[in-house]
Amino acid sequence: MYESDAKINIPVKQIDESRQGEPFQRKEDRPFDASGLYYIESYGCQMNFSDSEIVASILSDAGMHHTTDYHAADVILINTCAIRDNAEQRVRNRLAQFQALKKEKRNLTIGVLGCMAERLKKKLLEEEKIVDVVAGPDAYRDLPKLLATADEGQKAINTLLSREETYGDISPVRLQSNGVSAFISIMRGCDNMCSFCVVPFTRGRERSRQPDSIVSEARALFEAGYREVTLLGQNVDSYLWFGGGAKKDFGKLSAEEQGRAIRFADLLALVAEVSPELRIRFSTSNPQDMTRDVIETMARYENICNYIHLPVQSGSSRMLKKMNRGYSREEYLEKIGMIRSIIPDCGISSDIIAGFCSESEEDHRLTLSIMEEVKYDMNYMFYYSERPGTLAARKYEDDVPLEVKKRRLSEIIELQQKHSLEHNRQDAGKTFKVLVEGLSKKSREELAGRNDQNKMIVFRGSLSEYPAGSYVNVKVDDCSSATLMGHIVSK
């Protein structure tokens, strides 16, 4: 069921590591929910990592304890990604390692969660027999029962998709948190049906979470010391809550429903008003659903970061139509123009796929040219890998040779590195407000944090003087294509 309109006060749970290092208890000596140790590993998108925090909360409420040492665990869970073949192969390699451990610990339970679980449920359980539990993205509430079934020596599976589940009433356990930044899931599923994408089949239809529960979670995080939240959804721009259930087309709502509907721009404002000291980010946006009111809301609130991830996938209108993206090259560039007219310094990143079905050299050239026109700050770049069950797999031939895909991807990466460096060089001499995240990865004498445009900045300082979660002004002195370097100033 959807949550009610009443406000939900959500305390933010933390990890209980108190049982780490204790001797392993055989399953026959204990009931499942008494004192088991669970280990969870996540792959893929931010949504998967957010889902793992929900799973951790459910298992903790069932009496289990989290461990960061999989050798000590009696339940190992892998939260998987099915968006690309490479991700699935990484998971399979990891499962092979855990299977080797199971030969030593026969009572070990191994479970696969998430998108790959939904897609390969029977294969994983029945044909390959490499896991004991399979749970899809909408079945996490059922995990204690599934693990209890596996505890009795039976295979356990639930991959049913829901039109209602949002986990909005669950307080996530913040796994491996830096105590500064956190994810908040605002909706689940996707209705866009891009021809290359398996997400609608593994995560189901779109449904939005009740807004008061989102605001309450953001407030609880702020009160716990967090200073940045990222609102997550497969397509956040289509967020819609009108107090009555599953997501619908706004234009098809009655006048009364439209009057009380909460759309994404409204939700952004509600979360931004939790505190001016709480930074707000969001991901991911679909260009066809990005609206002016969202950009204007960003401009109105200083604490909504000037950064948008707006995947283009291809610069060719022919390819975009074949991908079923819902916009043309020209319409995409109009969105970019709208963003930069309202927020001139907005950071923009994207996703690009090289070598989609029938992509020609001309199509590839159009992708390079749209990169030249937009000049993205950052890009997530991949070559196409066919996903079973998608429209592309059913209707189109994967006919671009692998060596051509790799060559085109290399050209895209090279161009993006050039643009990223150009952007960063333009920041030399500028001063940015930076949220301190912690020590730099390369030096304990340097701190690291991000500016409004989501760029990582490294600067000299100590956590005793500038603790994680504090804001400092940093003037940029130098850069690489990935990082800005600077020094603290008083401004």
C-alpha cells in the first residue's frame, strides 16, 4: 500500500557492528532472526546502493547484525545490476568467490537481490544452483521469510513486481556512510521503455513516494549531521503525488487532483526548505520530462545544487528514435539552452552509448558534434551491450562490430577528457563554497569535497579544523581533467 498523507517521523538508523569478530554460529544452533551476521555488496546505479540501505534496515529489524567482513557472515547478499553485460559478469565472478567460501562454510546462505535477480531468477536457482535466495527489487520486505526458508534447506524466491511498493516507511541503514551525504529514494520503476534498457522489466512501473515521508527523512538526516541529500529515481522529473495512489499522467488528472498534486519542482522546494544548510541534488532526469519549473526552482533556492545529469545517449535523431528516447537532437539542445539561460553556471553531465544497433559513422559523428556543442562537465560512456528481453533485443540486430564499438567509445572518452579539462581550467582563480567530505584519497594533509557543480576539489587542511560536513571557501589554483586543486580563503 502507499503511505498515508500523515507525516512520518523517520529516525536515521546507523550500522550495528557490535557482533563483528564473534565466533560463527551454526544455523541449526539458532533461529534465523536471533543473531545472524549479514554482509551486503552492491553493484550498479545509485538506486541499488540506496536499496541496499533499505535491505539493511529490514534485516536489522529482524534481529540480524551487519558485518563488513564477508568471511564472518552467515548470510551474504549481492545487490545486482542488469543494465550492461559487464555488470552481470562482475557479479558472476563474485558469486564464484562466495561459492568457494561456501565449500568451507556449508551453512552459509548466499542471496542475489535486485535487477539481475529478477531477470535471471530461474537460471540462478534451478539451472546453475549457485544461490539459495533470489529477491527482486520489490520483494525486500519478504527477505526475513525467504532467509528463514533457505535456513531450512529450501530454495527461496520472490521476484514479483509491485505497482505500489516504495519502501517509504522504512528508515534506511546508512551503509559505509561518510556522515555527510545520503541518498533518498523518491520513486521507483520506469515507464519510458527505452529500447535498449531492461529497467522497466526488472523494476516495474513508475510509482512515487508520499512527499511528507521524503521531507521527514531529509529532516532526520539533517538533524543527524548530514549536509547533503540526493533525491533518487529512475526518472525524477516524472515524480507525481496527488494523494491517491499510482503515478498517472498529470494532464489526465481531474482539476481537483491537479490542484493538490505534488510534482517534482514542488518536491524540490519542500526538501530545500528543510534547512538552507542542507544541499539538495537529484538524479536521474529524462530530457523529455525536464520542465522549466524545475530549473526555475533550482535557481530560486541557493541550496539546490546547480548540477543536472541529463543523459543524451546519442547525438543522432535517427538513433534517438530507434532508442525510443522521446526527443530529437534539436529538442535535447533546446533543453540545454533552457537550463543555461536560467542557470548559466549549471554543471551538466550525461550518458552516452556508442555502437547502438545500426549506428553509422555519421551517427557517431553527430554524437561527437553534440558533445562539442554542449561541452559536458562529465560523462558516463559505454558501448552498447544487448540486454535480453528489451525491445532492441527483440527487433534490432546488434550489428556494429565490437572493435568498431570500442574505437568509437575511445573517441568519445578522449573528447570528454578534453572538455572536462577545458571546464576545469576555466575555474582557475574562482572561489567555490565546498562541502567537506573528508580526507583526500592521496594525502592525509589534504581535504576533499564538492562544489555546487558537483566537481571534486582538493585542498590543504585538517579535519580537526574543518570537520566533515562543514562548509569552506576554496580558491582554485590548478586542476586535472577530473579534479580541482586549491586553497582555503576567507572570502
